[in-house]
Amino acid sequence: VTVKAYYQTKFNKNAFVVDELPFFIFLGVVCGLLGVVYIHTYKKLVLFLRTNHCAKIFQKHWYIYPLLVASLFSVISYPHGVGKFFAGRVRLTWNLND
């Protein structure tokens, strides 16, 4: 198998540059905070679903929830509806062939 490069690159041979360290520190802090927000939100969602009346229906009839999620996703991603705004006009293969 051969690898064909579509674009020439000029990357440094070093794994990282000292100038990039503040960016990586900032990125680590932001990702850590986003992780905390996700865990907190998930905890609130689980506690809400334990006390919610609709959640008891979903626990009793477990197939309703996946059907609702799949239906919502299919309605949103339908290509002639809202889904036409989700994809780009140029595909990656068309862009690489140019």
C-alpha cells in the first residue's frame, strides 16, 4: 500500500514547541471544566429521570424511548427538511480531487 500526499506540509520535527505550552494548558483547563459541566448535567438528568412520571413509563416500556430518539433524529436529519443545513455543499473527496 502506498500513501499519496495531497498537500505538502512543513511541520517541525520537534514533538512540541515551548510556545505552544500555554495553549495546551488553556486547552486542558477548558476540557476539564467541560468535563465537570457534563458530569454535573448528567447527574441532574439521572436524578430528574428517577422522579419523573414519564421516566417510569420509559422504564416500564423500554422500547418507547429508543423509538422516540430515533424518530426525532430521523426527522431532524431528513435531507429535504432541516437536514439540508447539516452537510456541506462540497464533499471531502471532491475537494481532494481539485
